[in-house]
Amino acid sequence: MRILIGLLIWLPTSILGQTLVEEVDSLKGTLTKLRAAKTDRSMNELNLKFKRQMEAFLNKEGAFDTPLTPLTTVVDLKSSDNRVRIIHWNLEYTDFSYAYSGFIFYKDDEDQIRIIELNDVTNPYTPIPENVVDAKNWYGALYYNIINTEYQNEVKYVLLGWDGATSSNNFKMIDVLSLSGGNAKFGCPLFLNKKKMLKRVVFEYADKSPMSLKMDYKRKRIVFDHLSPESAGLEGMTSYYVPDFSYDAYVWDDDKFVLHEDVIAVSDKASVSQSTIYTLDPKTGKARKKTYKIKWISPSDGNEKDGFAHVARTPETTAQNTPIQEELPPEPKKKWWDRRDPNNLSVTTGKYYGKNRRKPPTP
């Protein structure tokens, strides 16, 4: 009897798990067709089908904790408190413009699962609005980081995102997600840019040049490339802006992110990864791939074999406000033939006459 009860308890769980796996496989099949679509019309039709399948999957019990690993071209972004998942993806049309679709999947204060569909209604040529927008008027982006924070005793989620926009320009952005009562809002006055409070921060830059926008958790700041026009004549035309090898940051200060310009950006051990390069094989004349590990070197470690012989300028050393003293080489000792007073040199002959030597007679 105990064995029968155990089987009855175990069986529904097994069937449920199998159903979710089958749903993910079905989603993968539709996604594969979507990515293979050749026309904008077929993309839109398959995308609508994929959205409805995804919505049905998310409404199943147990879906919140089910990974979507097989869906390699779908971004499944999870918050560190395990309460929010943003499941979204992009479409690249034949004119190289982008559109976005997705869902916000989250647990409310009563641990009830809620689903909110994201509707991208913004034309890629239209500047991203600075006001607060909801999920029905979403401007569309792919988010790659979600950062928990608190504002006025409410949990907020800071989002770092990218928008492919057009074939000539891209956007990166810092935005804030608020969730309450089954509604999602984007935008919150968290960013102080000099004397202006911003609800979101948007960067437009040239498509040919990538821009870095990352969270530095150790120093509680969002570090990003400073953008400048490619030439003086393009001032104000942000679609022609590129990184100029300097960095700015929004630094968390009490209850907001404050802009700090010209900051020092440093690497972190967590950034160690692999890199792949292609070289020409001299024997075959063909390109060959070589993968190697990138070793992180601390610039402030003077004992590092491949490090530097000087004291590195880092955010920590700068904060201490202690100037770095440059060591000068010791002054060489004078030899006996150098112990001469230049005042005793003859004006006419340039010869040296010491104290014990006779000077030429005065006429």
C-alpha cells in the first residue's frame, strides 16, 4: 500500500517534467524555423506563433524554474534574488533593422507567478523616450545584465541593454524596471547627470565600433566608454560617435547613480577568458584557428613576472589622494678631476687655475 501511494505521488511529477521538456523541444523547432525565415512577412508570422507557444509554456506549473538552455538565440535573464526572469529575443529584418519580443516572468510579493508580455512599438529611427513607459509601449532591447537595487524602500532592477537599431548605428542603455500589481514600468529618476536627473541613460554610437557598458560590482559603479565624434565636423551627430579610449561612470551614491567623468577603468580577475585568433599556416597557405587563455595581470603587483615596474594608478590609489613620488637616480659622485670651481676658469683661455696655481700676470 505504501509503494502504491509513493507511485501515485511520483507519477504526476514525472509526467509534468516530461511535458515541460517536450514544450521546450517544440519551442526550439519553431525558433529554428523563425531564424531560417527569409522574408519580413514570414518572420512576423513565425514570431507570432513562437510568442503564443512561449506564453502557453510560461503558464504551465513549474515553468518558472525550468531552464530554456536549448533556445540558444533567446535571452533568459535572471535576477540575483531569483524573483524575475526576462525572456526575450530579437528579429533582424531584411533592411538590417531590429524588432524585439518577450515576456517578464516574475514572482510578486505573495509569491504568485505573473507574466507580462513586452510589445515593441518604437520605430528604430525614433529616439528612445526619456519618460516612464510600460510593457505595452516598450521601446525594445536585448538586456544582458540585471542589477538589484532599492529606491524609496522599493526593489528596482537596473538593466543594461543593447539595441541594434539600424545598419549604421546602435544603442546601449541603462534603464530601471519596476514591478507592481502585475504591471511593469521602465524608467526611474535614478541617474544624476551633472544637475539633471534622468530616468534612463541612452548612448547612440556608430555601428562599426563596439561600446563597453559594464557593472563594476566591487566599486558600485557602471563604467562605460566615453563617446566622441569621429571628426569635429560630426559634432552632435551621435550615430557617428565612437569610443575615444577614456571612461566615465555612474557611481552609486546613497540612493542614486551620480555621473563621474574621466574615471580609471581596471580589469578584474573575473574577466579572464579565452581568445581565438586566426593565423596563416606557412605550409598549407590556409588559415588555422588557435585558442589561448588570456592571463589577467594586476597592474599594481610589482612582483608580477609580466607586470610593470611602476606603481599603477587605480581607483583605490586615486581615492587615497596620495601623489605617486617619482624616484630619481642618485647623483653620481664627483671624481677628483671634477672638483673644480667654474668661477676659476680663465675667461680668455678657458684653462682652470686652482687656489694653489699661479694666475697669469695682470697687464
